[in-house]
Amino acid sequence: MKIYVFGVRGDEEAPLKKWASENPDVDIDYTTDILTPETADNAKGFDGVCTVQRTPYAREALKKLHDFGISKLSVRNVGTDGFDYKDLNDFGFTLTNVPVYSPNAIAEHASFLVGRLLRRVPEFDKKFEHGNFQWAPTIGTEISGKAVGVIGTGHIGSVFARIMQFGYGAKVIAYDIDPNPALENLGIYVDSLDELLEQSDIISLHTPLEPQDYHMIDADAISKMKQGSYIINCARGGLVDTDALIDGLDSGKIACAGLDVLDHENGIFQKDFGSIDAVPNEKFKNLAKRDNVIITPHTAFYTKKAVHNMIYEAMDTQVALLSGKLTKNIVHTKKVAETV
């Protein structure tokens, strides 16, 4: 059995080599390059592919893999929106992802963004840069007693909800088209997204980016929020309309935003531009220069534990696929394609 691994980052090499040493019956090779029509040739002669990238997967690259006799793909992340499912179905691919690698990593990060914004940490940072160690008038706000709306209550959202309710004493409100049975006894669910938007002081997104959810938070949604609401997004950038977010911040409808993901982040995140002014995206620069916005470059997931789990789960799943075994991580591309 031979597996080719694309897009291996430096932090992934150690867990990948460790996995290989524990699975001597599996031959692997890898590259730091992502899967493209040009690099797809590397996988010739292999049985399966494991990959991850934040740029779209080109149809030509998938066709090459298909022509090499490869029909099993495993991605080392949860999101699969980089694929055109029609391409996958046309070429007969079975796709798996890693739906759970460390819910705590992302939920904790979201909670940190809430805390840093409420306690006005960016403003204190700016004060300190100028040698100003006075606290007034930069007074903070407590999480305790706030209404925290959680959109999406899967593995990550449920952890975040518990952190907010039991860790900080917030009043948690949740909305999900498929409520989590483990949370239903808490009595936190409302019947509609509008109810959550209207009742919440802080809104945190923890839902996948399905086609119907693109720009879930748009001008209309923001108009339904409380004046001075907080928005946290550690899920997918496309869930929030950046123009509407900027307008909401300008009007004061949105008091603060904590963003680990942004719409059209590809080509921006994971690059060093030397300064904010050199970033080739005016909307990013607008947000980054605000004292009431915190941006982290899609790092909520980025912990040693999560990276280890992503490598191991994806590789184990790829072996299962190639061995003809069932795996719970199969992405139902045909079902989703039929709904869009």
C-alpha cells in the first residue's frame, strides 16, 4: 500500500514520520507542495492521496489522479469547500475529512477572542506601546451575565457553549438545524436564527460553510442584532459578509469583532507582507487597523495536539479506505451536490 501526502508543513513532518514508523507496512512519500495539476504527477504509482490546502482543488489535478488509478482522497482538515463536488463525482472519488481533531483548540481560541475584546486588550496594547500604563478610561466588561449566542452546536460549538455557560457564567443561547442531544437538557436552544440574533450580546459562529450558509451574517442579519453586539468567527470566513461587517462596525451596531477567518483569506493568511499597509486587500486593512477588531490568521486550530490528530486521523482513514473498510469520516459528496 502506497500513500502520497501533499502540502506537508514543517510542523506536520514529525507526526507524519512518527505515523510512518508505526505503520511500516505502508509506503509513504510526501511533498511540501500543494496538490496542483503540475504536482499531481508526484502521486503516479501510488494507491491513495492525503492532502490539505486552502486554495481550490483544480479539476485537472483531480483528473490526473483519476488517470493514475487513484480514487481515494483524505484531507487533513474538516472543511471540504475547496472541492467542486461535481469534479469528485465525475472522477469517482471517495473523499474523507477529519471532522474532529481538537474541538477544544478552536473553542478555547474563540473564548479568548471574546475575553480579549471585552477587556479591551488591543487598546491596552496600543497604550503600552506608547509607555502609557494608565487604566482609565479603558474600562472592560465581564462575560458573566452576557447573552452568548452560539450558531452551530457540533463538536466545537458545544465545547464553546459549555465554556461560556459553566466557565464564565454567561447565558447561552443556541441555534442549530440539528440540535445536539447532549445540550438539549440545558434548555439553551431557540427555534430560529432570528431569535438568536435578536437576543444575543455576543454571537459566535461554529458551523460549516455549506452553499446555503454563504454570508449567513449579512446586512439583514446584522440589522436584527442588538446595538453594540459582538461577533466571533472561528469557523469559515464565507459565513460573514465583510462589507456588511465593516458597515456594522462603522455604525456601532457591531461593537467588536474577533475573526480567525475572513472571506477571501486565501492569498493573505500565511504570508508576510512586512506591514499592514502592504496587504493587497483594502477590506483586510480596514479591519486590521481597528482597535475593536482582533484578527488571527486562521490559527484557532493550530495546536500541537490538533496537528498530531489531523495527521493520524487522515492517514488512518486513508489506510482504511484502501483496505476496503468502512469509515465514519466519508464526506457525502453526491448528496450535497444534489442540493446545490
